[in-house]
Amino acid sequence: MGATTRLTWRVEGMDCAACVAKVTRAVERLPGVSGVEVNLMAERLSLSLAPGTTAAEGIAREVEALGYAVVPLIARRGRADAVPGGGQDHSDGDRHSHDHGHDHDHCRGHDHGDAHHHGHAHSHDHGHDHDDPAEAGQPWWRTGKARLVWLLGALVLGAYVLAGLLPDRFAHPAFVVATALALIPFARRALALARAGSPFSIETLMCAAAAGAAVIGAAEEAAIVVLLFAVGELLENVAAGRARAGIRALGELMPRVALRLRPDGSTEPVPPERLAIGDLVLVRPGDRVPCDGIVAEGRSALDESAVTGESTPVERGPGEPVLAGSINADGAFRVRVTRAAADNTIARIIRMVEEATASRAPTQRFIERFAAWWTPGAMIVSLLVMLVPPFALGWDWWTSIYRGLAVLLIACPCALVISVPAAMASGLSAGARRGLLVKGGAALEAIGAARSVAFDKTGTLTRGRPQVTDILPAAGLDEAGLLALAAAVEGGSAHPIAGAIAAAAEARGIAVPPAEARFALPGLAVAGTVAGRRVTVGSPRHAREEGAALGALGATAERLEEEGKTVAVVVVDGTAAGLVALRDEPREDAASGIAAIAALGIRPIMLSGDNGRTAGAIAAALGIEAKAGLLPDDKLREIAALRGQGPVIMVGDGINDAPALAAASVGVAMGGGTDVALDAADAAVLMDRVTGVAELVALSRATMANVRQNVAVAVGLKGLFLVTTMLGVTGLWPAILADTGATVLVTLNALRMLRWRPAA
């Protein structure tokens, strides 16, 4: 057996979580198919296909037979890309594995058929178009689903007209004919779903209930049931489209045209997708930046709020990074492209949100397991309602069968199953548009449940740009000599302290000698050989552990630390040669961010590798508890201890804090650059503000409140109609409203999350 090929399709017409189960079940039964992943919000089907088994076209036909429109996107073997049918994959996502083995295929399968793609006609006629690409720009009332509603409405209206014009004995046959004609597309779909492994779909339940009602003489209600079912499908489709629009709106942040500079200085308009790394692009005032890049020439203020959520324009000049989707507020400048279009900030955010919507939260998994028992239980109740009351309660058979058929329509768990993913998708989209990225429903749910938030100090609560404040050489050495030795061994290090020492030496015009055999002791010191002398730059504690006597420098170091400064001891050949003190100022919003966390009832803690006095001074200014002098392993132990008390969020810059970010219940990356913010941890605050952490918690709690509301509506409505049906208060058409109505209500409620904004 050769290597499998990864295939991806766009599947148009999936309106609810049960659609995911139907598509999954249909394709995973085919020979050679494995690794099936279906993403509802991204409308993606991805799978691995072994060579010499099922043809790709056969898989597409299997999905089309369920009534969905299928467009091939990409076939991938290893890293080589080949696009069947001329498609192109813009998602490259859906890498998470989803267990779709749950039995939720009782949702409306939606009439998705009769669409045409790539010049070939589908071999199955499903009565009307569904989400045909040609319909993308059309209003909802001109879509295929709407056309079916108008057709069925005309049938039912025609039956009423005939019943009014003809003698009474012809009224019932008129509605029987109308019901039979209206059921044709749904019956075809029910048969296709049964062949694909979903025999108890909502189509099957609805067809059985409508046909049964017609047989027992309730043909008028049966016709109304079919019409209401089609209306419900149309409303679901509109609501699902609006939910997806929240994600698609992110893509609209990219301009349609970029002005690429030619070698002669003239410009040529090109689509941003055609920009290559290294190209120069002109960005005029008012333009959106078409790429991720570095400013090559010029200076301007950029509005990055659409990308990072930061409302204040930021100044950008030569050598500074700019993000795709930002708006140029005033001056023109030139940007050198550093990332291809498929990998720029906007593309990666969209990809991450799409992947996140496919990651199921624990609450969603529980609801799906519960729903798997709901439908069989409801079907058993329906059968009992038909058979038991005539003997036990003296009901006549007509009443018993009628009420049993109504219970059958209530059996669909669609509203319950969609209640969680719809809210999660809206919450994830709302957060992304405000610079709050969360990588999945599980992380979003966990954030709101956190009992404590652990902050790294440097680069998270502080600016991450310490500056040298004091240079105190020991006897026999001057300031320039001390700083030169420190800069020599710190050279090449990415640590903020190393950068500050190097910047101080450069500002003073000090010639830095070369260093050999440099190495770092993580969290402790750096060392090297300068002009034959062994030089170490590290904390006072490390200097003492190395046997270097600090003498009078020890008292000076303590005084500096009490002032909130970080002290580095320069040790030359085992002797303390002097001190270099640095201070990293807290971020402007650090204190307010900490206060916002505490106001939410969450315990904020600062974890720092700095000494206790320095960390204590920063913590006192911010009003936060501090754990100081922590090595990387110590941070892991602190995180483990906090997890023992409940879920914990770790907030760091995503570079040096990777182990702690991974060990926490949820790791949140903040600052340190867009790469880190997008690739590290479970969530990211792109706006680079401490207050963004509290906003993440608020977003999580608002989303979970929306989920609870949706579950209450879904279960409450069905429970209410189940009781009223048993009591004979409501009949068949209110029963179908219990299903379609609840589904539409929870979807519309979930859409409210798209308007979420953090509290001022």
C-alpha cells in the first residue's frame, strides 16, 4: 500500500453539527478512506485516501448524494500540492482530529442538491440548488432553499383553493396530493442518507410523520408540516450563513490591489496574492497594508485596530514591522514583503479561527453524547405513545397515533447539538476581530473557569526593554572597561538584559572586544573568554555560588534591588569586577490589567526569575502577589501547584515561557511579536496590553453564558412541546416548530456574540 494522499473539498450547505456527522459517516465507510475531518464553519472536508481504492470523484459523489454541493480544493502528498479541478486551498487548516462517531444524524439534511461544478452535472437530482457558488452574492429569497419554500407554499395554497372550490369530499385528496408532491425531495434525501449510513435522519422522521398523518386523515396538517420544515431549513441556512460571515469578514481586511514597485520606481497594481517575499510595495495614505513586511522607506501612523484590537494608531518607520490589514493613517511609505500572502497575519488569523471552530469544547462533547441517547429515547416514547394509551388510558387509535407522530417530530436533537458550536464559533470570531485569538473551544471554555492567572514579569507585565541605569566598577576598573567586558559576553544573546547592555555600550561609543567560548546558563548567567580572561555576567546569587566575594558591592546590590532594579554582577577570573544595574519599567496598563483580573474574582500572581527585592518592588507597584527567584523548573512547579487549586492561565511572551505556557490549563501569549502570539500557547493577545487578559476571560464567560442560554432554549422548548403534545394541546405543526424554531432561536442567539465588545 503506497502513501496516502490528503484530499480537501469545500462542502457547501452544512447548516448544523448533525450535517458534520452525516458527511463524516458517509465518507468514512468508503474503502481506503481514513483521517476524516469535517469543519462546519469553514465548510471543509479533509481526508486521507489510499491509492488504488476509492476514486476522489466517488467520494465527491457520495457527499453530493446527501444533497451537498462539493468543490475540490487540494490534493496533498507530503509537501507537494496539486489542485484537482483547478481549485486552490486557502485554509490549509483542519488539522485537528474530530470524533464524529456520535449519532446525531437526525437533523434536517437540508436540500443541497442539483448544483453544478466544474462543468459536470450531478447524477442525483435533489429538487433544488443549495448554496450554489453562483448564489453567493444573491439575497436569501433567491436561493435554492427559498425557491423550494415558494414552490411548497404554492402547493399548499393551491390545495386550500381547490378545497374551497370543490365539494368537501375532494378537500382531503387535494391535501394528500399536495403532501405527496411536497415530500418528494425530502423522501429522496432520506433514502440517500439511509444508504450512506444515516437511516434515522430528520428527513426520515418527518416523512414518516407526514405520511402517517395523511393516512389517518390529517393531510391538511401534514402539508403544513412539510412547508414549515422547508421554512425552518431556509431560516437555518440564513443563520448559518451569517455565522460564517463573521469569519469571512476577517478576509475583507485585505485590500484587493497592492502597488508593487518596479525597478524604475514606477508602480504596478497587482493582487496581494501575487506579492513575493522581497518585493517592494508602496502604501499611500488611507490604503490598507497589503502584506506583512518591514518599512523600507518613509514613516507613518498605522491603525492596527482591525488586526490587533489596539485602538491607538502606532508610529512605524524604517526597519519596523507592519501587519497586513492595517490602515495607513497619514504619510506614504514603502514596505518590503517578508511573508507570502498565504502566510501573512490575516491569513493565519483566519486559518486559526477556522481550526478553532473545529476544536470541540468539553461541554460540546457532553451535549453530543447526551443527544446520542435523546433521539432513540424519543423514538421509543413515540412508539409507546402510539401503542400504550389505547389500552391503558382508553384513547382512540387515531388520537394515539396522531400524538405519537407529533412526538416523532420532536425527536430531532438538532437545536441541542448546534447550541454549543454556534456560540463558540461566534465567540471565537468576535474575539479575533478584537485581537483576542483563542485556539479552540476547549481553551475558550477553560479561560472563563480559571481560578488564577500567572504572569511572567519581563516583557509581559513590564515593557521588556530594560535600560542600564547604574554602572558601578570595583577598584582598578572604570565604567567603560566594565561595560565592555559585560557587552562582550552578552553579545549575540536574545535576552532583553543582553540587548540593554549592548545598547548602553553602543550609546557610549565603547569598543566591545571579541569573546570566545560563550555559553549561557539558563536563568543564571552568561559566560565567555575575553582576552584570555574568563568573564561571567549573572545574578548576585550566582556570583556567590561561584565563590566570588562581593564585599561592599553586596550591600550596593541590595540597595539597587530594593529600588526595583535588576543587578548583574560581572565576575572576572573568579573576582567580582563590578555591578551593572538595569530597570524594566512596568507597562502603562499593567496595574489596571491586574486590577481587572482581580475584579473578575481571579487571583493574579507574578512569576519572576528576578530576585525577591526587585520582583517585590515591581509587584508592590502593580498590586500583585509575587513569586521570585524562579528558574524555569521552579516556574513549572509553581504552575503545577496552582493547577492543584483549579484551572490556571499562564501569560507570557511566548519565547522563554514555552514550558510554563504548555504546563498551564491555558497558555496565553502576549507581546514579543506576531509570530509568537499566533504560534505559541492556546490563546494570544495581539493588542499587546495586559488588560487583554481580562478581556479574554470576559469573552469566555460571555460565550459560555450564551451556550447555557442555548441549551436551556433547546431543551426547554422540546420539553414544553412534548408535554403539550401528550396532553393534546398542540399537534403536528407546532411539533415541527419545536424543532426548527428551537434551532433557529439558538443560532440567532449565538449570533449575538458577534457583537460582543469588552467592557469599557
